[in-house]
Amino acid sequence: MPQIIASGVAQADSADIVLASGVSTTISLFTAAGVALSSDGRASVQIKSSGGVYQPLSMGAGTLGVHRRELVISGPGTYNVRKFPSGTAFGVDRD
């Protein structure tokens, strides 16, 4: 899986993820081998509005963390992932 956000503890945003109608992709969190994701390790999938502003998916549907490490998103749409600061280094992959 290609990395869309490198492993680290600082906040970071991915580049745009553009999906055509009927196309889906899996977004997942990763840590170094043998390292557990800390409870503050989380990321949010956001969708780009027609006005060019990123909005979190409804009702936390796009939130990734210790209890949900992967998410399938579907097109059409333009998305990005925001990784929040954490105590444990982690990154984000896309299939």
C-alpha cells in the first residue's frame, strides 16, 4: 500500500484523493512493527465541497483510530485525510 502520510507524531494532511463514480479505495493507519497505536492516534477523512472547503464526513463516519484502523471510501468525490498530533508515530496508507 502506498503511504499518503508518512509516519510521525505531528499533524499532517494528505494530497487530494480523487475518486470517479463507482471507484472505491481503502484508507488505513499504520505503525512500526510491534508498536501499538496510542489512544490519541487518530485521523479524519474529509470530503471537498463544491466551494473547495474540506468537511469531515458526517457523524464521525470518517474518523480512524485505535478502534477503527481502516475505512473504505467511494466515489464520486475528492477527499483528503488529516492526521492529528499523537504520542505515538503513525502514518496513513491507501490501497
